[in-house]
Amino acid sequence: MLTIGCHLSTARGYAAMGRTAVSIGASTFAFFTRNPRGGKARALDERDLAGLKQIMAEHAFGKLVAHAPYTYNPCSDKERARAFVLEGMREDLERLEHLPGNYYNFHPGCHVGQGAARGIELIADTLCRVMWPDQSTTVLLETMAGKGTEVGGAFEELAAIICAVGERAPELADKLGVCLDTCHVHDAGYDIVHDLDGVLEAFDRAVGLTRLRAVHLNDSKNSCGARKDRHEVIGAGYLGSEELGGGIEAFARIVRHPVLRDLPFILETPNELEGYAREIALLRELAGCW
Ligand code: FE
Ligand code: FE
Ligand code: ZN
């Protein structure tokens, strides 16, 4: 059974996200740990969390994939911005212990001209300071499109971050993984439409497939290597449309791939709930019978 879901709003609480997920055929979901622009997180309500846990157990949910706010830039050149990330990430991870054993995904950030090597050093430093050895959450670095000065457009950069954390704090290394965003890797120049196996082999060589823990499933408004990062609905972009990409078979190959099929798939396509419900049904069908 495919573990699939989409990004949901936390506005009505955790149990409400669980109910919404079930109503659209999802068996996982993503949510922002706080307002995507940062700011204060809402107080936790244990009853609300218990409600979600019950729904997840009853409906055999896979792991959830929480998302850090977009405003976190762990490799900013400004001390204040990095201090904001340290405080926010630490608090996000502490709060996630109330929903133990799930994933926390974040964007490695933009080095803003300091160079990728310095960016990698700063990101690793942040991780070493916000994580702790017996946390139950696995922290996922997201593969990025390589737009501007983004770090994480190349698999080797993600590997270097994980390696730097491992050198400084070996006890934290197994709490780190990667979330592969299909729009991002494609925009970064990895041709997952025509050479999915080759891309996964490149990932294995650089990072190691055991680190691959989740997939953001998105089509792309731009061509392979465009370094743009604009998501499209499944089947309408350069991955899955007949005219621009490889047709819907490109997504069938992704959700059926033995390396990927058991991971949680999160849709971040431009959709309302009905659109997500349709995409979830489509992808379940593709996973089952193609
Ligand atoms: Fe993301
Ligand atoms: Fe993503
Ligand atoms: Zn994106």
C-alpha cells in the first residue's frame, strides 16, 4: 500500500489534519511546524495530539513529514538569522517529540555568496547544535533546485553536510536523512523522467540510499536543469505531461520503484483538497496496476 498524502494546514489542530487526510484517501501528510514565515508556534494540546495518534493507528498511517518554515536559513551570513534558526529548530524538534518517530524536513538554505563550502559548514554546525542523540525524530535535508545560492542542489552537497555532522557528532549521524523532491531534483538537472535509475544510482554513490526517507512528489513548470523550483500539478508539467515530459508513466515509475515505493510520498502541488484527493487516487492506481 502506497503511503501518500499532501501538505495540510494546521489551523484546526492535529486531529483535524488526521481527519482531513483520511477524507482524501491519504495515509500520511505534511504540515508546517509553525507559520511558514516563522514566528511563534501554537501551544500544544495533548488531547488533540492523542486524537491524531488514534486516527493514525486506526488508518495505518506511515510516518508524517513535518516541514520547517521557509524562513529558516541555517547558512545565512547574518548571526541574527542563524540564531533565529537555532532557537526555532530546537523548539520544533522538542515539540515533535510529542508525536514521536516522525520526520522533520528542512531546506538547507542559501549561502548568499559565502560559497557552498562555508554554507555546508554553517548548516552542519546548526544541526550539531539543535539535535540530540536520543531524539526520536529523523531530520531530513531536502534536495533543492539549486536556485540562486541554494545549497543542496547537488547530492554531493547534502552528503557533505551529513558527513560534517558525523565527524563532529557521530552520535547524531543516524538521525539524519534526505527527502527527495521530484520537482527540485529535476530542476537541479537530474533527469528523473528518462533516467530514474541513473539518478538514484547517483544518489546512492553520493549519499547512500539508506539515507533516503521521504519523497516530495511534484511536477515541474520548468525544464530539467532550469534551477527554478516552481511546482506543477501531477501530469501537467515537465515530468508527467505527454507534450512536455514523459507522460504519466514518469510518475508510475517513481511510485513503483523498489527503492522508493515504501517511502512516504508528499504532494506539494498547487491544489485544493479535491485536487489532492484526485492526485492521491491517481497515484494509488499507478502504483498498483501499471
Ligand atoms: Fe520544502
Ligand atoms: Fe519540497
Ligand atoms: Zn519547491
